[in-house]
Amino acid sequence: LVLPRDFHFYNDQLGVAVGSAGEVIRTTDGGVTWDSIPSNTTYTMLDLEAQGDTLVACGAWGRLIISTDAGLTWSVIQVGASEHKSLTLTASGAGLLGTDGRIHRTADFGATWNVAVEGTWHTRLNKVSFANGDTGAAVGWQTTGGFESGLLRTVDGGRHWQKAGT
């Protein structure tokens, strides 16, 4: 792997990592050896989320890659054209995707995405985290000329977002 960005271990033997140039690697011996797995993209993946055998990775130029067999095979989907920085999935298949100023939402383990929040174009959201099924936050940093907060908060599972205090 040129530059690993994120990884997930299912147990002490089976793990998957994503990184630069769309590279995916997988281990079945606790990381002693790694096999390169075709991801069908050359775009860098920045974050990886797992629920059961479903893995979703997000990255540059609107690319996401999805595996439903614990990382053995991958398909590519396009969600806009921005750089996707962070994602999260729940066991029920709901999820959020943090992008350059947008938050996308899924209800089907990442197969389809809709824009949940349009604003904050000058804010680079790079982390999404939830305390429970309703309360969560998205954070990032603000570029020169930005007009929105780099901290957003939701109390309804990501359906609505508002600026949070700094």
C-alpha cells in the first residue's frame, strides 16, 4: 500500500486497508502478509467504515468504493465531485458522508446517497461522530473567505444540521 489512510480488522486475523491511488490491501494472517485487491479506482480513499461484511470507503473527486464480501471485491460509485473526507454507518444501514461543505446521507449501506445539508461551502468537514442514534457532530476547518462554522451539530440522526458554538 503506497500510503494507508484507514483500515478495519474483523478479528485478530482478517483486516482490510485503503489508501493512496485507490489501493486496497487485505490480510488473513493478522498483518504478517497483505494481498493487493483491485478496487476499480485510482482515486485516493481517505476513510473506511464497516458494518458486517459491508465496507464503504470514501475519497477524492466524489469516489466511493463498496464491498459486500469483507473486502474481496469492490464496486465504485460517484457521489458528486467533491473530496469526501469522512463517513459513518450504523448497523441498520444509515450513514453520513462528510464532504467539502456538504453532508450526504444514505439509508442502504452506501448504495445511494442524498445531500442532507447543502451549505458551508468554504468549510472542509473531515470528521463525523455520533454519541447515540440522534446526537452527532461534524467538524472541520474554515478556509479564507469562508462564511460558515467549522462545527455542525445534529440532534435528529443527521436529518438536520446547525452551526454549533465555537
